[in-house]
Amino acid sequence: MIQVVIVRIADYSTEAQTVHSLTSTLPLPVQSKLGKISNPVNRTRSAIGELLSSWALSRFKGIKPGEAVISYGKNGKPFLESHPDIHFNISHSGEYVVCAVADHEVGIDVERVRAYNHRVAERFFSKAELADLEALEGENRLNYFFVLWTIKESYLKALGRGLTKSLSSFTVAGNGDGYYISENSETLNYSVKSLVLPGGYYLAVCIKGFSAEVLVNSITLSEISEHLSAGI
């Protein structure tokens, strides 16, 4: 099972002070990482992601705020030194901050649908993906671009490889019931889910193993604040 938790915030500037006061509940390595982000909006968005993961790990896995020992892989993927059997991942875009928690390696990505340069698809998509994309027109092509992009990103994040692995080195395709990743024997061990979020966003989650049930929960920053403040 994959627990996906979503926070939707329309105005980050109004939440900045609340977020800032809650960062003391986060592990020191995380606080240090956030302090290096110079853009205030990006820093607030990233902090909400960390707070959301803290809430999710507490809610679903019983890890109290402040108890998690978080480290980062060589490509920046967070992991729990104190609980190696528990996996989580964070993503944010525009109004959304999302987190996935699972018992196996997991990656998540959310993106706002917007105009894109087709050269991006030509550079980062496989030949098969590009053919599927170019067979569509207008809004259908635009939406499918972000279906592909979010799935590909979630897979790389599940692997913990980031952009050290080429996006065009594997193919995402539909099979009628959903999507699958095709490359080699490694990709057969991963399954993906694609979701549409209100407001023009796509979300994808990828997990190591066969297709798992995805439970989606929406939560407010106030609920996160109430929970984490109680643990300070």
C-alpha cells in the first residue's frame, strides 16, 4: 500500500510564518538543507514538504516528530537511517505539496500543466513515447506530456538516481488499465500510478514491486501544525 498525502496552498506568503515556526520540529540535517534555499517561496514550499513527510511518517508509521534520523543519498534522495524498511518521497509544484510513504522504494512527482517546448519532448522522451505524443493533438497532447513526464520523474526518484539516469533510456506506455515502464528487467520490478489533481495538475507515484493500492489523503497546513506542535 502507498499512502499519498496532499496539501494544497494557494498563497505561500500567508503561511510562511507558520511554516517557519514549525521547522524546529524537523531533524537538524533537514533544517540545514532548508536554510540553503535562497528563494523565500521555494524555501517555504520545500519546508511544507518536509513538514508533510514528518506528519505522514508519524500518522502512518508511528515515527514521532523529531525522532526520524534522515539522511540523503548521493543524488539527494532522503531516507530514514533509523527505519530502513520505511520509504518516503516528496514533490511540489505550484499550489501542491505531496508526499508518498510506503514499505518499498517509492518516488512521487507532481507537475502543473502548462505550455512546454516540444524540443523538451524530443530531447528527453524515447522514440516510442515521442510517437505516442505526436499522435495526439491540442489539449490531449499537452496533458499526455505531463502524464509521461511525471511518471518518468517518479521512477527516477524511486530508483534514487535523479537525472544521473537519462529520461530517454526507458519508455512509459499505456496498457489500457494504466501505465507501465519498459526498459529492462529492472523496470519490471516497478509499478506506477497516474492521477489527475484539481486545478490542472498531474501526479505520478512509482513503487518497487507489483501494482500497489494507492490511498490519497488531503490535509491542511493547520492540521499539520496542530499535530506537530503537540509533539514539540
